[in-house]
Amino acid sequence: MWNFPTQKKEKEKYMFSKAEFILSAASPADYPELLTISGKPMAEIALVGRSNVGKSSLLNHLTQNKTLARVSSTPGKTQLINFFVIDDHFALVDLPGYGFAKVPKEMREQWGDLIQDYLQKRKKLSLILLLLDSRHLPTQEDIQFARWAIHYKKPLIIVFTKTDKLAPSAALSQCAKSFTLLSDAINAKPIAYFSYSIKNAKGRIALIKEIEKRIQ
Ligand code: GTP
Ligand code: MG
């Protein structure tokens, strides 16, 4: 049977052609119930990482929408869990950044509770993208988060951001080094890693293909 045209149509459906902001949640009581057109719970993809690592920029770049998520040069801007629906089919969730030095200790602990609660409660969380700045080695907080992801048995992918700020060969070796360091520290291997820059389209397409695999 020849069915290539149908397959092609299916593929084109999920290329981040539509993105819609749903709500910002301050606690689990605010989490939305997101259903697909056929009434099934939507698969969810979460973005997480240090403050200022580029989570909102990545979301805007993936969706090709410069104003969807607020981008800031002031770390700590996104304090809430922001839900977006993509192509009416799955959700992208922008989690609050961690590691902002000026945030008081109690707020950092609150952040830990909020994130762990989210990891535990969202049954349809199909993939976590942990963003790391390609110029720096993973911090203790990055490692802590990766440990939680493994503990809650959530598929984890590392995305190295801002690779345009390094020479291509330095970016390659730095990402490989950080990935090994993180894998060793958590005693597990995340599924894969990707390098990303909002200044070019290469990383975007590779990441979209990976996301497509996870939301079927
Ligand atoms: P919080 O919301 O505070 O947690 O930060 P965030 O992780 O959402 O970071 P955001 O997307 O706001 O980006 C922080 C800064 O990094 C902004 O000035 C962005 O323009 C810049 N940035 C993000 N991605 C890239 C990239 O790929 N290349 C370069 N050169 N700059 C980037
Ligand atoms: Mg942000």
C-alpha cells in the first residue's frame, strides 16, 4: 500500500505553526487541564534551567514568535510556571529559573518544592529539556535538577544554549565535556544532548524533530 502522502501531511502538522499562551501557575491548584481535540490529555514538554540560560528565548525561537514568552537580560524574571499550547496538540511549559544569587534562601526552597510538585503531578510530562549555558560547566543546581528528573523517571534531554558565543570547535568540546560531567554526577545518561543558538536555524530543526518523536 502506498501511504507516503498521508505520512507527509501528518509530519507537517506538528511544526510549531501555532502557539498560544494559556496561563501562569503559582501553585498546582492553577495547573490547567489540557486536552487535545480528541479529548485526550495533552503531552507536555518542560523547559528548565538556570535563570538567564535562555528558556524563554528558546521557546520564542521554536515557535518563531518573538513576543510569546518574556525575554529578559535581568535574571529571575519568570517566577511562575507558564503553559503554552502548540499546534492545538501538545503543551510547552516554561518553568521558573533557578540559581539566581539575589534570590533569598526561602524563595529558593519554594522553587524546589514547586518544581518537584510539578514533576510528580504532571502525568503527561513526556520530555524535559534541561538547558545549560554552553560556556559554563553544570552547576550543583543543574545536577540537583537532573537527579530529580531521573528520580521521577522523566525523559531528560540536555540543550546547550548560546553556542554562538563560542567558536564552533570550542562549543563542540565544551558541550561534550559538560554532558559527560553531568552524566557522571547523576550516575545516569540523559537521552541525548543538542546544541542551540537563537541566532541560527540548525539547532531548532534538530530539536523539533526530537520533540516530534516524543509527542506522538
Ligand atoms: P529567566 O526567565 O530569568 O529564568 O531567564 P531565561 O532562561 O528565560 O532567559 P531569557 O530567554 O530571558 O534570556 C536571557 C538572555 O540571554 C537574553 O538577553 C537573551 O537575549 C540571551 N540569549 C538567549 N539565548 C541566546 C542565544 O542563543 N544566543 C545569544 N547570543 N543570546 C541568547
Ligand atoms: Mg524566562
